[in-house]
Amino acid sequence: MLRTRVITAVVLLAVLVAVLLSKSNLLFTVVAAAFFAAAAWESFRLFGNRHPMIGAGIWTIAFLFVAYQGQADKSFILFALCAAIWAVRLTPSLKIGLPPVDSLGNRLLNGIYGVAILGCFVAILALLQRSALYLLSVMAIVWIADIGAYFAGKAFGKRKLAPSISPGKSWEGAIGGWLAVLVIGALSTMVPALSDTFAARVLASWGWAGYIPVMTLMVAASIVGDLFESQLKRRASMKDSSNLLPGHGGVLDRIDALIPSLPLAVLLGGWLTSS
């Protein structure tokens, strides 16, 4: 399993790097649309939708329409809506639970989560418009938080973060991931070649008083995104969102933490530019 997981991760990273190095917006959009379609399909399945392919097709058309307009970096209303969705509806679900699968509330929640996924992928396009390095630097925050949480949890984990949703996650792991982001992000700002990364821009514009809260918010958003998808899988009695990615499960399993984090990064980046 570990070998399969590593091979899949290497292949995905190679595809991402190759697409970014091609500097082809069309190729990047096509690849992003393929992953978006897979994520939307998995989401509809988790919500118990009877026709996940049709739903995924409609949402993918919506994504391609936004991408075709070439105004992803101007979609601040969508990104603000995504932030509001997570703050007002999706995050509280971790406490109050999810509605029954056959209810109207579940269908509404399905649509709301679909908007959140759409916002994530549009945010990818918006971040890329600044630079490939800037996009990767935002994604790296989520990856570092996840890796740091894994190792810290293995070494020190005792207090369960959300035992009814994801028993394997601990407060010690979450804190370890947060500290890893703060330290590695700060160290990266000392490298001249990384002066146009998200962490460097935050530190340069807002200093330490802004850097720590912003990174904390990004890590918290990534944890919430991960837990919400875990909650959906637990309700659906599914270990993974699908088996599209050998050793990793589905696309949603790999991007769940990015869904709330990337639109937030675009909003914060907009404030950085204006400050």
C-alpha cells in the first residue's frame, strides 16, 4: 500500500509540475477541469445523489465557463461567498452534525459544498495568474500542516481532535502541523528566490503581528476542510471518496483541506495587494 501511495503521489506531482512548466493556460485549465469533474462526482456520491455524473457534468460546465471568462482573479464575490459558507454553514456541521441523506437539507448542503469546491478550483486559477510559485506556496501551507500533523500526532497524540468524525486526529497533531507551518514558512522568507511566495508577502506586508494570525487561520481552515469531508464519508459509510487515485482514495481525499484554504488565500492576497 505504501509503495502504491508513493508512486501515485510522485505521478501526480510530476503531472502538476509538467503542466505548470508548460505555461499553457489551456492545458492547465483542461487538467484542472478533469480533477474538478472527479471531485464533483465524488461529492455527489457522498451526498447520496442518484445521478452523480449528471451533477458533476453541470458543475464542470460552470467551472469551464468561469475559466473561459479569464477573470478568475476578479471573482472575489465567489471567494467571499466560500468564506461565508465555511464560517456559517459547513464548519458548524462538525458540531451539529449532517442532515439525513434523503432530506431537503441534505440536497441544499450538497449544493453549498459544490459552490465551495467550485470556489477552490477557481482560486487555483486566480493564484496561478500571479505565478506558479505563488500557487504552490499556498498549497504548501496545507501540505506542510498535514504532514506536520501526521508526525506530531504519531509521536505525541493523546487528546482526540474530533473523535466522532476522525478518531485518528489529535490536538497534538494539529498543533504540530501549525508549528511546522509557522517555522517552515518563516524560514522560507529568508530565501531570496522565494520572495514572491504567500508567506513572504504576508510577513513583508503585515509583519509578525499579521503573519502568525494569517498562518493560523490558513491551518485552521485546512483542518476544517479535512474534517468536513471525513464527516461526509463517515455518514456515507465510505472509507474513501472513491478509488480513482490508487493508494490515496479519491480526488476529494487529496484536496479536502484545500477547499476552504485556497479561496481564503486569494481574499487575503487581495488585501495584501491593497495594503
